[in-house]
Amino acid sequence: MSESTDITEIRTAVRQLCAQYGEDYWLELDRTRGYPTEFVSELTKSGFLTVLIPENYGGAGLGVYEASVIMEEVCRSGAHAGACHAQMYVMGSVLRHGSDAQKQKYLPAIAAGDLRLQSFGVTEPTTGTDTTSLKTTARRDGDDYVINGQKVWISRIEHSDLMVLLARTTPKEQVSKKTEGLSAFLVHVGEAEGKGLEIRPIESMINHHSCELFFDDLRIPKENLLGTEGAGFKVILDGMNAERILIAAECIGDGRYFIDKASHYATERVVFDRPIGQNQGVQFPIARCYAEVEAAWPMVEKAARMFDAGEPCGAEANMAKMLASEASWRAGDVCMQTHGGFAFAKEYHIERKFRETRLYQIAPISTNLILSFIGEHVLGMPRSF
Ligand SMILES: Cc1cc2nc3c(=O)[nH]c(=O)nc-3n(C[C@H](O)[C@H](O)[C@H](O)COP(=O)(O)OP(=O)(O)OC[C@H]3O[C@@H](n4cnc5c(N)ncnc54)[C@H](O)[C@@H]3O)c2cc1C
């Protein structure tokens, strides 16, 4: 199926923007652990990072499908979308669950690029994937909530004005369902740091700006509760399908990037007096990866269309994320193999993308957890946890 003119125009415009930030720009940031401030600012000012914000709040009012195409193109250009992708889906928590006052206060400022909502605080060191067992608490005290606990792997918080935080307001033992008693809050990072919030960067395999957070009697005003107290799991969950679809689209972009690089190199590189791509042992793995990436894309499209139509799309979003992340990882591996020793040279850029795309089999949800969702919720097999 051919794409609409609008989508083709979005692709062209994003490609043009990304072309100004070549692969050397991303390599230098990776080396220095820098943040792509100029890139993120231009992506925001051009309206791409805020496409999901409705027009009455200053955004373009487009859907997750268009947003997916944008993130795919960003990744296909060689960029690292992980530096900025969260704004798209974290913002959905405010859009769908925020009060009118919160929407008026935050959404136009986010759309204008004056406020950054890039951070999402869920994961904890002792409970990991078992989100409903998280131990960070929020206790109501007068007009404030008082936060205590710890988070880990919270990305981009040093480059964000706001964070959506998930904490327990009612102990797990006192609720009938483990998903109850959790609440979501908007935290003003600048105001909180040093006054009950400590941020410690984690040195990690990729330049993802992830941090550990320590909360020690951090006070946040009750007006910063998102949605109703005790129903925060739903606030977070609603954003998760969008997150999975967008990350799946990024993996498609990574996969297409690897296949472009591998097929070019296999055609140009001459060993034993002929292009290495003439050998089917080199050519076939690339062709197989192409088939796998292109087969994953329709699932991403389907999930995005369902999300935009307001249909339940948990299974499709999960399947899209699993298929696309596995396809991009295999394409990265084949791209490395095709480049031989040069794959390890940083100036070829492949090893950076290879490291970056590996993340998506673990975060934001690991493949095992997706398989367990499909096994239990789609196929009706016994629950395992
Ligand atoms: C670079 C990076 C950035 C991140 N950014 C953020 C962020 O911004 N915000 C945020 O909240 N989190 C973030 N995360 C956290 C990420 O979402 C978690 O790492 C991920 O959900 C897995 O949790 P865990 O690391 O605790 O693994 P664990 O839960 O400890 O799991 C470890 C392994 O065991 C498997 N496993 C666990 N239980 C089961 C089971 N019952 N059945 C089968 N297999 C199982 C998992 O699949 C996984 O492979 C980030 C992580 C990384 C690495």
C-alpha cells in the first residue's frame, strides 16, 4: 500500500531536519555523554515532537501513526531518538488524565517548547518489572504529598522540567487489586532537586541519560496529582501502548538504517576481487533482515491506527514492539558482520546504533513479559505471575 501524500511530506521534512545533524554529531554526543539540545529544540520548534498535542493547546493534533513515522525517520537517519522520544508519550498522561487547569498550564507551554516533559519515573531497583510492588510512597500531609523512596533508570530527567512519577498512596496489603492504590504525580524537577530529590547519573552502555533518584520527604502540592488518587496505574498504562508503538517504529527506523548500511557496504567492499555482497553467505542474511523488518512494519501501522481510533490495542502494541525490536537487533548484528572489523571502528557509526537498538528488547518492557501478555491475555493460557 502506498502512503498518503501527508505522510510522505512528513517523512521528507523530518529527513531534511535530521540531515543537518549528521552521524558525526551523534558520535560526538556518544563520546562526551552530551545531550542533543539543539536537535531536540529544533524538532520541537518544527512541531514534530509535539504532533500529538491537540491544536487547541498549540500542537498539530495528529495521531500516533504520524508520530511513529516521525520517530522512524529520526532513527533511520542515524540519530538516537531515545534522547527525546518520551515527550510524545508522557504528554499523553496529562492529555488524557490531567484536569482542565493542568492541561491549560502545561500543554501550550510544552507545545511551544518552553517546558520539557521528557521524564517518566516508574522503575525501582528492588521490584523491577513487578511495577505494582513498587515501594516509593506518597503520603498526603495537608495540601501536599510527601514522597519517599527510590527509582532507577529514569532517563532524561537532567534535561526535563517535569517528570511523571508513579508512587503508592495506599499500601498494597490494603487494596483489593494490586493495581489499585498507586497514584501519578507531576514533579517539577528544578524545584524538587536538592529539596528532597537527589539525582545520580548512571554510567551505562548507551548515551540515554538515565539516573537513579532518591526521594527523602520531597513535598509536592496536591494540585500535581494526575487523575484521581489510587488510580495512577491507569494513568501510566494508557501511555504505555503509545510508548510501545513509538519504540517499535524507532526499531523499524534502526532496522532500515542497518539494512541500508549493510547493503551499500556489501556492494562496495571488494575482497577476493569481487564485492562481498556477491557471496550469498553475505547477501542472504541482509535480504532476510529486510524481510523481517518489512514484515514487522504492518504490525506497527496496525497498532498505531487502532490506538488512534481509540480501540484496545494492547496485544498489537506489544506484538509490534517485540517483532520490530527483534528485527532491528538481528539487522544490527548482520550489519556488524557485513562490515567485518570496520564495524568496530566508531567512525562507521554502526557499533553505536547496535548498542542503542539492543535496549529495546529490555526496555520499556522485556520480550518475556510481552510473551507472557500474549500467552495469558490473548491466548487464555494460565497466568504465571
Ligand atoms: C537505558 C535504560 C533506560 C530506561 N529508562 C527508563 C525510564 O525512563 N523510566 C522508567 O521508569 N524505567 C526506565 N528503564 C527501566 C526499564 O523499563 C526496565 O529495565 C525494564 O522494564 C526491565 O526491568 P528490570 O531491569 O528491573 O528487569 P527485571 O524485572 O529484574 O527482569 C530481569 C529479566 O528477567 C525477566 N523476567 C522477570 N520476571 C519474569 C517473569 N515472571 N517471567 C519471565 N521473565 C521474567 C525479564 O524479562 C528480564 O529479562 C530504563 C532501562 C534502561 C536500561
